[in-house]
Amino acid sequence: MAEHHKCVIIGSGPAGYTAAIYAARANLSPVMFTGAEPGGQLMTTTEVENYPGYPQGVQGPEMMEDFRKQAERFGTTIHYELIEKVDFTGPVHKLWTTGGQEIHADSVIISTGASAKWLGIPSENKLKNKGVSACAVCDGFFFRGQEVAIVGGGDTAAEEATYLSKLSPKVHLLVRRDELRASKIMQERVLKTSNIEVHWNTETDEILGEDLVDGVRVVNNKTGEKKVLPVKGFFVAIGHKPNTDIFKGWLDMDETGYLLTVPGSSKTNIEGVFASGDAQDKVYRQAVTAAGTGCMAALDAERYLAEKGIV
């Protein structure tokens, strides 16, 4: 027998928990399925200093614990399970958990987030959050006055290299081809910035250091020449993959999988299904903006359910 709920939230993190807080306070009795990573990307982040309300900074997992407690305080039911399949054909949306439970929902809020793409080398994993990061805007501040390296050749890498150049005396941009894929304006910005050194045809051989990053050994993929750059921070900017595969064929998305919403709202192309957080935001990707769209999604869901006479 399928469970029926007015509002189901798929995924957690700042977007999901904020949606849960607003939906619970609107008496929608939301039910959340956290997904494989309860709390999302912030569970792998150490110090968060740019979220309002934490003047001394906060550990990412601690902040997500605060969000979770607040969502539960107002009556959100949280299941530490994954939704693996959906059917959005009818006015009542059908979802299935990995355990085979069928869930029916009058409204669905998606907050499944996105996962950073990594290089896949062991030292990268060993030193993650110890000098290795996938977000320069989040973590660049911790490396003020120190040399850093950033990997990538697209707009994100160019933008983050420019951002880091304002904090660091020297930024090494490691590009595996002999050209940047970034837009012309971003390329010009990078090439005109005196303290950004672009290393063409360059790949990461090893990130050095035991407990903290102490350098990076790079290799020229044309000549085979290796050298060590004396950096303290190593940033990976080779893109993110939104966690939206289960919605393919149901929801409109761009070529990389980010969910498309009606401008100025969280509405998707399916009535009663709303998208929030990094699953639909490839521009800002910050905890505070994710929380904002989670709020939007809950308000949109509440209005939708009111129009349908469900609440």
C-alpha cells in the first residue's frame, strides 16, 4: 500500500532543509527523503565562514545538523533513504525508494544537489578539505597571501582563478589543452591578470603533502616534463554534475542535466513539481542561495496545493 503525502522533499542540504522548514510551518506535513548524502555537499566541508548568522564560522556538518533539527522541530518527517524512480504522469506524483516503498505525493520539491567532478587521483581524496577544494569562492579566503593552483579550462576555472588572484600573490592555472574553453571575455580577463600564470598542456601528477597541501607535481602532456609548484591550496574547477538522472524524460533540463525552472520561480515543466538548490543552479552554487531557492520551492508548493484545494 502506497503512502500518500501532501509534500515530499527529495534530497537534503540547505535547499531541502529550508524547504522543509517553510513547508512544515505551512502545515504541509512534509516528508523528506535525504538521499545518499544527508546534508549534501556541506557534510564534506570543514569551516563555513560566509553563511549569515554564524559570526565565528561553523563546521559544515554542524550547520546541517542545525538545519535538520529546525526542520524536525516544526514537524518534518525525515527518512534516510534514496528515491530511485519517479512517475510524474498523473496529478498525484509517484516515487519509489530503493527499498521498494511506493510513495504518492500531491507536490514534490527536488533538492538533490550536484556533485563536484574530481580528478580521481588518491592524493586528491586524501587531502580533501586539507588544502584541496572544489570551490574557490567558498575556501579561497583561507589561502590569502599564499600561492595556489587551480585546474580547469572553462568559464568556472577562469572565474575562480580571477577571484583567487585578488587573494593570492600567485595563481597557477593548470590547463590540459593548449587553449582555454572559457568564453572570450573570461579568457581575456585571465590572460591580462599579471599574477595568474597559465600552464598549458599540463596535468596533475600528484598533490604533495601529508596532512596539508604542500605543493603539486604537474606533468606536461606533450613533453613529459615534470615540475613541482609550491602551492598551499589546490582547487579543482572541472565542473559539477547535477544529481538529476532519475528525472530524465520527465523534467526539462539543460544539456548538462541542470533542471530548468520558470524564471522567477521554482516551477518545473510538470505541475506540482518544484526544483531548488544546486540541482537547478549552475551559476551561484552557494549554501545561502540554495537555502533561498528552498524557501521559494516551499512557498510555490504551498500556493499550488492551496489552488488545488488540498490545503
